Amino acid sequence: MLNSDVSSIIYRSVAKHEENQALEIWCSIFNNPVDLEERLILESSEDGRQYVCAGITNVATRDEYRRRGLSRHLLQMTIDKLDQSNEFDLSMLGTGKVNHYERFRWEQVTQPIRVIIDWQIHASSHENIQWRPVSDLSYEDIELLCKMHSSHRRIYQMRRSPCSIFYHWVKRRWEKSAAIVYLDEDKGYVVIGNPENEEDVGVLEWRASNFDHEQKLLSLAVNEIRQRYGLTKRIQLFTLPQYMTIEQLTNWAGPVQVGTNYDIMMRNIRLPPGIYEQIKNSFSNGHAVFWSGDYF
């Protein structure tokens, strides 16, 4: 019989002599050694170039170290490593501590996010398509998702390979919102998050092969939401369209409101200024997408 009493569980830091064992357990759970350097690759759909992207997560020290200012020293040592290693092209952070990282030459990049549409298009006739819970997807399904994500790229996006990364991390994030997905090998895929919650339901992500297929996938998602909640007009997209401009989206679907994410920060490490500005502008205008599911 499984003991469900969790009151005796103790959370603590991993001791030095336990680090190897902890790493082995980590890798055994995810069936793959997680390689952060291999993972954080920013890909361009225009010329196929790949940029090694550095991130900083979990900067944590003991209280007495923080009181002595050593957390800042630890962060500076990490930054020096990024600058001197000649391994990284740029750094991207998703952080609420903008002022803290500005001191170390990261710059804030505001990003359009959470598009609210007053959807005016009447629902089309019911189509016999299959929406599947993300939790039910097989590894083969994830391989297909990974393939479509790579072949129908936005102008810049994080590489999701090997597919085990997609399976363990992206799928896990989608499962937290009880997401459902529609897959079509020709058109692409579209994911609806929080389908059982009328206030939070929305289109989490999609990748389409072209402009027309993007409209088709979004229409299918809206039809599914409306079948669940009636002829609701308020439709959420968690990113800007892949092919449509805001003007085209408005003319096609109805009035649009666009929110802003202020937590993204970028820092050039070794890119020519022109390329860095191009990448930065692609994120600030919403053509490229930074999503925490692609990032630890």
C-alpha cells in the first residue's frame, strides 16, 4: 500500500557527496542527460543560422553569503565566464528583476503577448477532427510535433531537439494547463490551454505551414472553444500570429487588444551589432517568440 502521508518529507539542499547520485537520478527520470548548452540554440528561419544562447537560472546562495554581497560576486563570475568562454553569441533571460540585470548590461526587450480578439467570424459547420489531450500523446506524436515545430519556424525560435527535450519539458508545461492539441501533417498543429476553464482558455501555440493554414488552424481552435462555451467572442492567443499582421488579423477576425511582456532581457556577447539588433527587434515586434517552456 502506498503511503500517502507526506508530512515526514524533508526538503533540503543536495550535499556535496550526493551530487553525482542526484545527477544520475535526474538523468534516469528524463532518459537523457540534459545538456543546457546544447539545448539553448536560437535558430533563424531566414538563413538557417544557429546562435548559442546563454541563460542564467537559480542564482542562489546561503543567507550569510547574500548578506555579505557574495551573490552579486557569484553572478559576476558567471557573466565573466559567458564573456570569456567564446562559446556564446547572446544571452536571453525571462526575469522579473529587470533593474537587477540592467546593471550587468542586459537590456529590457518588451514583447507583445496575450492577444485578445473580439471574434466576429461565425463558427463554421462542425468538422470531424480529433482534439487530443497532450497527456495522451505518444513519443511518436511528439516526434511529429518536433518535426513541424522545426519545419514551420518563426523567424527566430529556440531549437527543440533532441525530441526528448520536447517530450519532457514542453509537453510537461502543456500538461500543467490540461492542454489539448490538433495535429495535421500538412497544415501543422495548434494547442489549446486550460480548455476546462472559460476564463483562462486560449490558444497556447501553433505552427502552420503557410498563411492560409494558420487561419484554418486558428479557426478550428476557436470553433472548439465555442463548442465548449457557446458563442463566446473573447478569444485569447498567447502570442502574435505567425504569418498575419495585426492589421490582417483584425480585418479577418475582429477587434484586437495586445498586451505587453516586460520581463524579457537580452545581452549581446559576440554578435555583430546589426545581427543582434535584428534578433532583438524580431522579439520586440512579436515575430519571434520567447516562451518559458523552451527555457528552464
